[in-house]
Amino acid sequence: MTDKDYNPSLATTDSQIRGQELFSKLCSDCHRLNKDQKDGNEMRGVCDRIPKGDWFKRFVLNSVNLKKSDDPYSLKIDHDFQSDYEHNFKKLSDKDIEDIYNYLRLW
Ligand code: HEC
């Protein structure tokens, strides 16, 4: 197991399986699921700590815009992790985002 490994056997519904595929293609270069948060890339428990509602979607589609709206949580992680990276996955559909979220909820 490397840090980047994730556990495919967790995904069981069609949505989770699709979410897992998208996550492994688009997100797993940076994000690790099986670790608690230290440098912003560990995502275990992520859905419990991020704001509810459409926060996840807005952040993944365009984190710059979200910060510009003075969203406190995105400003906080920006400050905590001091990374220059911005999320800008404009091409993802609502269903793509929902599937990734359903997969992340497993962690
Ligand atoms: C090039 C590296 C990189 C890629 C690719 C990436 N992220 Fe991130 N992500 C980060 C960094 C760095 C942070 C820490 C906060 C920040 O700097 O914006 C972060 C933070 C997050 C957070 C908040 C985590 C928390 O613990 O609060 C979520 C949710 C997230 N990313 C989702 C995604 C999703 C979903 C994808 C794929 C569609 C993705 N990221 C792709 C680097 C990346």
C-alpha cells in the first residue's frame, strides 16, 4: 500500500463505483483517502468536515470563485495549507460531482 492507495472494495452502488473511477482519474494524484488530514490532501472523513449543501460542488468546480464569495471554510483551508492549487473542474456534471461525493462519504 502506498499513501495514494484507496480501497476499491468499499464502493458498491453504481454511483459510488462511478465516483471512484472519477476520483481515481482526476483527484487521486493529490488526494489520499486512507489518512487523516495533515497537509490538505488527506481526505478521510472529508464529508463530515466540509460545509453541507452545495459547498462541495462549488469548491470542486471553481475554488477561486468560492473564496471570492468570502466563504469561511475555503478561506480557512487556503490559509491552513498554503497551497497555490485551485480546483477548477468545470467539465464535471452535477451527476459526476454527486457520484464523487457519494464515494467520498465512504471514507
Ligand atoms: C493538484 C492537486 C489536487 C488535485 C488534482 C485535486 N485537489 Fe483537492 N485539494 C488540493 C489541495 C492542496 C487542497 C487543500 C486546500 C487548498 O489548498 O485548496 C485540496 C482540498 C480539497 C478539499 C477540501 C479537503 C478538506 O479536508 O477540507 C476537497 C473536498 C477536495 N480538495 C476535493 C477534490 C476533488 C473532488 C478533486 C478531483 C475532482 C480534487 N480535489 C483534485 C489539491 C488537489
